[in-house]
Amino acid sequence: SGQRKLMRNRPNPVFDETTIGFELPEGCDARLRILDAMGRVVAERKATYSTGYHEERFQVGNMHSQGVLYYELTTPYGSLSSKMVVVKR
């Protein structure tokens, strides 16, 4: 079976919006969340995705969080996470 992959968000650092890509070895329900440094969820997408590559775009310019944020992909196969830097203009 293939590997789940969570790509680097782009752009990073983030000013207004960011795109997070991920790859799934088979179709499943997945949840993509962005969390602040305190672990609070600031954005979330849940969907049933097909096999392969997907990406979700998030508006972060209107979030009250800045600095380091974390993003996490959760599937039936477990979780992957990474971090991004949000900079206010």
C-alpha cells in the first residue's frame, strides 16, 4: 500500500492564505485542522477523499493567530502534522 503524505504548506511564511496538500493511499474520511500554539482549533475541514493527491486552501489573514501554527491530517490510518509560520502584514 502507498504512504500517506502531508506536504509543506505553501507559501510559508503565510500572510493571507495558504494551501496544504496531502496524499492518501486509498479513499477515506479525513480531517485537516489548523491549531494555534495552545492547541486550539482555528480552522478545520472534514471530507471523504478519494485515493491520491488533494489540497485545501485556508484563509489565515483573518485568523487572530500569528506566529507558529500547526496543521494536522487525521485519517483512519493515524495522524501526521507539521507547522507553519503566520505573519501579519
